Amino acid sequence: MAYPSVALARPARRRHTLLHEIIRNRWAYLFISPFFILFLIFQAFPVAYSIYISLHDWRGLGPMDYVGLENYKFLLGAGGRAFRQSLMNGVILFFMYVPVMTFLAIVLAVLLNSKYVRGYRIYRTVLFMPYITSMIAAGITFQLLLQQDNGLFNIILQAVGASPQPWLETKWLARFSLCLLIVWGWLGYNMVIMLAGLQTIPHELTEAARIDGANAVQAFFRITIPLLRPVIVFSVILSTIGSFGLFSETQALFRSTGGAGPLRSTLTPLVYIYDQAFGRFRLGRAAAAGYVYFAFIFVLTLVQLKYFGREEE
Amino acid sequence: MATQIREERRFETARSDLQRRLLRVGALGLMHALLISVSLFMILPFIWMLSTSFKPQTEIFARPPILVSSNMSLEGYRYIYEYKQTGGVLNVVKNTVIISTSYTLLALFFCALGGYGFAKYRFPGRKFLFSFLLATMIVPQAVTMVPTYAMMVKFGWVNTFLPLIVPGVANAFGIFFMRQYISTLSTELLDAGRIDGCTEFGLFWRIVLPIVLPGLTSLGLIFFMSSWNNYLLPVIYLKTPTLHTLPLMMLQMTGPMGFSLYREQMGVAVISTIPLLIIFLVFQRRFVEGITSGALKG
């Protein structure tokens, strides 16, 4: 008896379901709406408006003159050497510090996770402290430490018999110094992430490998690293975005050149765009640079995900 | 024959035992050497920052380097206390506290609310909207920087704290974080509240928020820290020195011609670092939880 009535009721119910569900959950929509409202105003609209600006020559206060793709041509042509250098710098910096920092973070995490090291909490605290420090404060301090004449690093170098170096003056040393500051600031953060990742790997796995005759180094490369892969990918991708978006670090370390460093060796895309927009009032060009940069980093992230991310499937 | 072989074996095991023990001692030594040298590298800038902030100009680059001397004074701190352009360092501290605190409280409210919406309601479009929210995280600041500035000029928000607070108060990371946290709450608790006549917002305010307090602390620490240390937004929007924040004052302070302000800059750096350091030491566990949950679940 009940069967036909259910069958009859079904089409009617289906027609009302969606609207009914939306009304029933109206509170949920209200709760999540602030994000979407702010997104529309401060992300979606600017992203669209940025296309419009990038097609104009705009000096800030004056009128906007339509110039078509002129700004993009500039960036990819002879005048855009500084911009292309900034993208290149992002790649160079990435290769200079990310492998070293990631490897060091994993090694330190493994050490702190092992039963042989005491004072786990003290080490973790000390290594993590730089992460909460303002990069401006740290950058000025490093500038002080790395001074060519009478900076503490050079004094220490001389004390052990090495010759002092112009840390902030030449192209590659400037990049090295920047990497030193970044590793100082971010090593602890990456280590803490790796440590959390390690703690999800059961001890039995590495112990079983050891019983089967693997030594500590083999167990590290064959078991720990593969199992940590998702966490490593996360940290490497964050570091990629980080090395292109460096801003305060270079501002503090290379203040006299507005963050560009000697021969623009530490000019990053974000600093280039900031300088075009707020230093030279070339807003159209800055907007175009923002787009090219976005495309560049988007492709780079996809490539990274493809190469490291998917292997476990 | 047999005894000879046994003898040899015993000798071999003895030797490999010794080797193994030596190897272990060596490895342990290396491990600790690495940990200690990295730790020293991490601590050194803090010590140098603090020491420099008390040193007279002549001792900042002294050779051999001076860590503590009898010439140390509070002169540097007096300079930044009386620094007229920004209304003294205390005014700058006040600005930084106002911005960071209001941003943190508002962002916690809106992110928890959004996270609650996504975690506890099965509304149509939920999956799509949430994926969309995560996808917005890939838009870099470099793209929106110029047009947002143009908008802020139109709004008349330049030289106010609003551009530093409003755009990010309901951010994707925070909502993602709180959704993870709130999903673990039992739905029965909420149903019980509903039966008792709680409104949907009342459920959030009276039941959910108090329970997720640890999660709010973790997230709030991250928000507070990133706002406190932010440099890019203040340098774009805060043109008037009396509105400056600590990182801005550190870099933009000027002295009488020909004088380096390293000591004074280090003084501001110390003032900027110490509050965060204290907060970090007190809430260390929550801090680490907040940092890691994004990496492991994401």
C-alpha cells in the first residue's frame, strides 16, 4: 500500500529539493559569504582590472592611455631585461637554497626524532625562533654581521685563517648572503613540518628495515624519504613561491639599491613590480609584469607537481 | 680446526663490536656537532641584535668584536623613544598592536564562521565552493598589488590601517584550517543545542567557538605574527610616519647626516622581537600545531 504513494511523491519532491535545500541551509551561505564578498572585491575584481590597467600607459595620477600590448612587448623586449633578470633570479635563488635547506631540514628532523638525541624541545625552540622574527629585523642584523670591514663574519673568518669576503658587494656573494638569511629564517619552519611528517611514520617500519640488514643511511633514503614525500613536496612548492615573492628580506639586506642588490643580482619579481608601480609610477607596466609573473609561477608549480608530486600513485 | 674457526669468529665479532661502538660514538658526535653548530648560527643574530642596541657607534664595528662593554648605554633607546617623526617608538608600537590585534580578532571570527559553515552544513554547491576557495590561494599578491592600490585610493583608505586589516579577514587558509578543526566536533552536540532553541549563529557562538579555542589560539598566533611582521602592505599604504609600524620604522628611520643608525635600528628590532618571542615561548605547542596541520592535511 505504501509503495505507490512513495513513487508518486518522488517527482514532486525532487523538483523542490534544490531550492528547499538552499533555503534550509541559508545560514551556512551567510556564514561563508564574507570570504566570497571579500574575494570579489579584493581579488576577483583586481585580477580583472589588472588586465585593463596592463593595456594602458598609466602614470598614477594622470589619465590612462590605451597602448594595447605595448607593456607586454616592453617586458619581453629589450627594455625588459631587468624583469627577465628578476624571474631568472627567482630560479637561481631557488636552486641555491631550496635543496640545501630542505635536505638540512630533513636531516635535523630525523636527528631530533631519533632516540639518541636529548634536549629535543630545546633544539626545536632554538631552531624555530628565527621564523617568528621579522625579516626586516633579521635582514638589518645580517647586514651588520656581513659588513666587509669589521663585520663579525669576516672577523671570524680571519680568526680561522681565511680571507675576508665582500659578502654584500659582488653578484654571487650577495645571492649567497641572501640565501644565508633565508635559510636562517626558514630552516626551523621546514624542520618542524618535516618533524611532524616523521612522527606520522611508525617507528616499526625503519626498525624492521634495520633488522633486515639495512644500515641507518639506507633506511633514511629508502624508507624515510619516500614516506616523507608529500610533506617534502609541500615544503618545496612553498619555497618556490617564496623565492619569487621575496620582498622584505632583500629590502633589509640591500637597502641602498632598493632590494635589487649588486648588478640586480637579488632583484626579485615582487621587488621589480613594486619598484615599477611605486618607485617609477609605471602602473601599466607593473600590472603587465604581475601577469607574466603569475603565468610563469603557475607553470612552474604545475611542472613541480608533475615531477615530484605524483610518483606515489 | 673447529676450535680455530670458532676462535676466529669470536675475534671477528669482537672487532666488529668495537667498530660498531666506535662508529656509533662517532655518529653521535657528528649528530650533536651538527645540531649545536646550527643552533649557534640561529642564536647568534639575536645576541648580536641585543648587544648592538646598547653599543656606542665606535664599538659596533670594533676589532676584536665587543659583546659586552662598560660603554653600553640606553642612548639608542632614548633616541627611538624621542624620535619625533613617528611620534616616538611607543606610538609605533601602539600602531602595530592596533593593526595586529584587530586583524587577528576579526580574521579569527570570520575564518571560524566560514570554517563552521563548510564543516557542519551539507548545502548544495558545498564541494565546488570549497575547491574554489582553495584555488584562490594560488593568486599571487604581485598580480593584485597595483589594482588594489588604485581601489584603495578611490576608497580613501590610503594612510589608514584598513588596507592592512580588511582584505584578509576572511582568508582561504584560515577557513581551511578551521574547517579541519570543526569537522571533528560531534554533530549531536549541535543537535542538542538546536533542540534547546539555539539559533544557528548561537550554536556557533556559544557551542562551537568555546570548544575550538585551542585551534583558534593556533591560528590566531599565525595571524598575529604575520601581521606584526608584515612589511609589504605597510610600506605601500602607510605614508605618514606617525602611522608607521615597527618594521617600517626600522628601515625608514633617518639620523643626522653621516651617522649610521645601526644601534637605533637594532633597538627597534629588539622591541619588535621580544613580544613575539615571549608569546612564542608561552604558546609554543599551539604555534607548532598551527604550522604543521596545514602541511600534513593539505
